Amino acid sequence: MHGTLEIRICESRHLYNDQLLGSIQPYVVIEQAGKAIETTRKGKGVNSKWGEKFTVEVQERGGVKLIVKNSRSVVEDSCLGTYAISSDTLLSSVLYDSWLQLSNKWARGEIRARFRWVSHSKQTLSLSAHRILHPYHARHTHPHAPPPPLDSPPPVP
């Protein structure tokens, strides 16, 4: 299994507010294969928006863990919740977009994330990368010429 996983952290809703005063400033840590990357700390409150995209090269099977933290905690960033998603789930479709229920001691909050798998295997072809040509176009075009639009008439001989 070798490919690229595109991860978009979209938004959160109903996160637990662990602040005594004021509101939380959440961010997301993405862990995969022992590596971690973070969103910015621009989130504000229990319903935050990020819209940030990350690309991770995947060499081996393994899932992704999302950890939502509060950067306004007094001592260290507190964990507001986690969500783990298996590689089998990610590979079962090209695009996985969902609200993910966070696990934590308060059992509150969700995060919306979008995962897109791009395989680097030569055995798998992406249909979105290929055009279906009219049989006439397929036989009568130069091999290095770009394919004509699907709605174009056949070339005049």
C-alpha cells in the first residue's frame, strides 16, 4: 500500500468547553505512522472552522488519529477529544467526508473531516484521471495530441 492521503479539517461543533472563564481555542493534531501535524490555533469556541488541508505520504497500513486540543489551558494543552479512523475505512472509498463523534471523558463534540486517498499503485487506475473517448476519436487522433472534448464532432478526414 503506497499512496497519498489528503486530509481536510473542516470544522467542529458542540466541543466541550473546559475553560472556567472565556472560551476555548481548539486545534487539531493529526497523527499517522508515528508523525504528527497540527492545524493552526485560529479556532474560536465550541463551534470552530479551520478549512485546512494536509497531505500525508502513506507507506504502510495504519490508521489516522485526530486529537482535538484546547490551546488556552493553564498548564498544558488539554485534550477535548479524539477520533481514530482505520486505514480500511479510508481505503474503502476514494473520498470519505463525515462528522466524527469525538471520544473523551465528557463524550461531547464532533469534528468534520474529509479524507481523500490517491493510490500510487500502477494496478489501480483513477477514473477521474481518464477520459472516455468516442471510438472514432480513439482510432483517429495523434498519440501525443490531447483528447478532444467529449461533445466535439469527429475530425474531418
